[in-house]
Amino acid sequence: MSTNDLNLPDLANPNQPVRSGGGGGGVAQIDDRDKIAADLKPVFDVPVSVQAVIGRTTIEVSKLLELNEGSVLELDRRVGEAIDIYVNSRLVARGEVVVVDDRLGVTMTEIIKNSDA
């Protein structure tokens, strides 16, 4: 699913038409884009928690206490398998780990619909 599937406008691209919310599926005017941006403005500063989960495992407390530097935990994912991306503890996407400069990042490769989660 892409942003277009959600009928969300690309507010950063003023040349892209906005789909009108009204029935005919027509294209809204630029004034409508400004209204949409203004309507969404109160939520722009709302903090959300984003987690990129590369895998999970379950171990006993006794094994946990034996872990030290250099210990390896086997996770439930294979190399190259997509990771899960959660926003506020809700699965919203899957992606791949990438390196940006000297930091890790995530490229979203799939947006999860509510029924897919």
C-alpha cells in the first residue's frame, strides 16, 4: 500500500494534485491543499514512538544472566528477511536495514494495512 492508497496528499509536492474528498474523484484546487495542511497542523508536533524490530527470541532468566559481552542471541529472523516497523506499538510497515553515513536506518518496503497486521 502506498500513500496514494491511503488518499493522503504529498504536502511537500505542490505540483501533485490532491484528490477531492467529495464524490466525483476529481482533483481539488491548491486552496484545498492548504486547507488540508492547516487541518493536519495540530498533529504535526505529536510525538510517536517508532521501533524497528530485527527479531525476537525467548530465553530463560538463568540463560539471560549468563550473557556477557560477545554473547550471541539467535533471533527468529533470517538474514535478508524484512524487519517489522511499529509506530506506538502497532505494526505499520516492513523494511530493510540500511547504512546511512555511519548510522543504521530503515527503508520501508511495505506498508501494512490494518487487516494484514
